Amino acid sequence: MNKHLIYIVMMCFMVLYTSVGFANPMNKTIVVNDGEKDILTNQMAIIDEYEILLPAEVVREYIYSNVDLDRQLKQMKINFSLPRIRLAEPELSQKFFSGTTFSLPTKNIDGISYVDLEVASKIFGFTTTMDAEKVTIAINQYSSFAPLLLKATADRPVITGQKINLVWQPTFGEKTDATKADKIKGLNVVSPSWFEIIDEHGTIKNKVDERYVKAAHAKGYQVWALITNSFDPDLTRKVLYNEYAKQNVIKQLALYARLYQLDGINLDFENIYDADKDQLTQFVKEVTDTLHALDLKVSIDVTVPSGISQWSACYDRSGLAKNVDYVMLMAYDEHWRTSPVSGSVASIGWVERSLVNTLKDVPAEKLVLGVPFYMREWEENLDGEKTGVKTMTMEMAEKTIRERQLKPEWLEAQGQYYFEYIDGDKRYRVWQEEERSMTLRVKLIDQYHLAGIAAWRKGFEGNEIWQVIDSGLNENKVTEKIVATQADQDKKETKAKKKNKKKSDTAKK
């Protein structure tokens, strides 16, 4: 694709329409040139300041017929029966000789499915020009026999001599998208939730946004795309015991990694039968071997060690750690959503014990501490019986404290502030996550010489959290000042309480 021409034309349009507002997208007629003549398709491309959207039907009718549209899943499934994909590494290209099936995400607008034109051009090998009235797609009648070479670019961000500072990003609104805000000091990895294994054949649902990758790289962030097993133990078992399905997952990950210039893959496989532990370890090894050959980082998320079947006992942490670059310890949900009793999501003692137990199987230099940016507000009746629960962000907790004029109490054993209030016949209890509790967790990373920190999730954090994390990872005195300031404040409050009590006792006498 002639990218430079497209960008120049689009920039011209932006300048032209700035005075009248370019908030609304523009529609342009699509013309397809098959090498001999121009064909008017009667289909329209949608163009805005961010992207050019191509109707998926244009691809199927004029460019490559072996595609299927799934409007419910918002996917355009592409079936390459010939080995049309090539990687720069010849030994890995062999994986594609048997053919390839993969998907591009679609956007449904007014009942029509669209794909990103730039990504589609890389896959199908067409070129594009654009004038004031139309978008012309030029295809070669023999292009279906030309292999697509995917290779890494040389300008991706590099992490050297730094602790990992990662944030998971499951949603992509204005507040939750790390690429739409100013560069976060210290943050060096973003992990968007883009991939999901959805059937027993190892088909991956693809939700990648190429613009996000480019914007993240421009800010200096590496992109480690997250893939889940749909948290389905039966589906996971079918994939793990099926060689075709496993290789299908690996081929798709390799293709997507190069197509979108990803820097890593984060494996978030949860809720797995304990009996499939060894199969999971072997599969992770095969995934890692392929992705390492593409110079990608591979990490896997694990729960804290416990005897809980399918959620903890399903991991061979030692075996996994031998293969991947990093093991992310999800050190949260000490009290999970359906817990019969109210309590902290991650008290400091519980976190440290979980960390120490994990270090028995995972080397410190590979272990990344997962921390929560969220907490839970527990609802109880006045007899103490739990009746409900909701997730709170740091901002929501601060708002509740302000509006209800509450004074949280620091709990030394939990390493958290605690507050509660009564509304009607209900008591609401919160073990709060904020700067001071986060400071204690970041100090564990230095104390145990861990590889870094990973936070769930973007959009749940308070304004000062990133400073706390960055300062702690760089052994800056700011974190010590925060702890000292809070401790001094607590001492003053305790002293004041004792003084007031003494006055009250004197008055009574």
C-alpha cells in the first residue's frame, strides 16, 4: 500500500476541513482496478482523521473470496489454503505451509461490516490511492499467489535496565486508554485484552487496533497483547489435547505478532482442570519457543499458591517459569466477589505470604507482582451478614469518603485504610486501595528483588498512583516520604485522641 500517499491526502483533508469541523467521517466511493479496468463497486469507504474503513464485502467480492463474516463476533475470517504467509525466519515459515486461518476485527456501522483498510492491504497485497471523490484499490490478478512477508520493524521500544511496570487494559474508553493520555512516567508496558480462544479448533478472536500499537510505541510503551482461554476448562482441555488446535493458536499468535508489530504476549489462562496441568505447561513451552524466535517476550498470569482446584492447583509454576520470560502473580482477591465474608482484596500480609510461597517455584528475576487498582464495597445487614458487593475504583472510594465526610482508619496489619458507613438498614465496608497501601506493595518488589509490577487495571487508579509506583521502582525517596508523612499524621491523630480523652476524664472528675 502507498502509505505515504494516503497519509498526505488525509492530512490535506484535515487541513481543508478544520475550519468547518472534521468530527464527522467522510464517505468516498470505492473503485477497484483489477489490472485491466476500473470497476465501480457502489460501496463506500468511511474516512476520518484516524482511519479508512473498507466494507468487508468489497474484500470478498473483488479481492479475495475465501473469507467469512461473523457479524455477531465482529470478525472477518480469512482462509488461506495456500502458504501465502511468510516470516523473515524461514524455519518458522514452515508452520504456514499447510495453510492459515485467521481473523481481522470488523466494525459494524449501519448494518455493514468494515475492516481497517491499511491492515487489509498488508494481508491482501493491494495498493490504494485517493482523490476528492473516490478511493481506488489496485489489485493484481496474480497477487493471490504472491506470499506475504511479515518481518519486525527496527523502531519498537526497548526495555533495558528497568523493572517491568505493566498495566492491563481490558477496555478502551477515554479514561481507560493509556495511549490517549499523556505519557505515564515509569510505565513501560501496556497489555490490552485483544485475543481470546473461542473454539476447540483453536480459533482466536482478534480485537487488535493497529492505531493503538502505533500510539503506544510513540509514547515508549511496549505492547504485550493479552490472550485468554475464555476461562472455560472444557474448551481448554479440547485445545490442549488437540495438536492441530494448539498449532493453530501458535500460528495465529505468530502472524498477529508480526502483522501488528507486537512486543510480547501475555497468557491469561485461568479455570483449568488440575489434570491438564502438564499439558498446559507443554503448550506454553511450544508457544514460547515460537514467539521467542520472533523476539517477543512471553508472560503468563498465575494465581497465588493454594489448594483451590482449577484456579490454583492447575499451575505447575516451576515448569511454567522455566519457559516464559515472566510470571505475573495475581496477588489479589484475598476475599473474592462471592466470598461469604467481607474483607480486603489484598492485605499486605496476605500478599507477602503469597509472594514468598510463589518464590519457592519461580525465580525472583522472573516474578512480577500483580497489584489491584480496585477494591470492593461490601454490603451487610446490621447483624453482619453479607448481602451484596460492588467493585470500587480509587476515584469512587475517594468520592464516597468526601460525600459522606468519613475519616478512614489505618489498619497496620492489613496495610490499608478502612472505612464504613451505615445507610438505612445496611452497613457498607471498604478496605481501601490508595497511595499508602500501594507504597507498601512496591517496597516488596525491592525487598524480594522481583522483576517488576503489573496492575489490574487501567482506569481504576488514582492520580498519584503512578508517581508512587515509579518512585518505588527507582528507589526514590518519594515513597519513603509518603510513608513517613502518613505515619506522622497517624501519630498526631493518636496523640490528639489521647489528649482529648484525658481532658474528658478530667472533666468527668
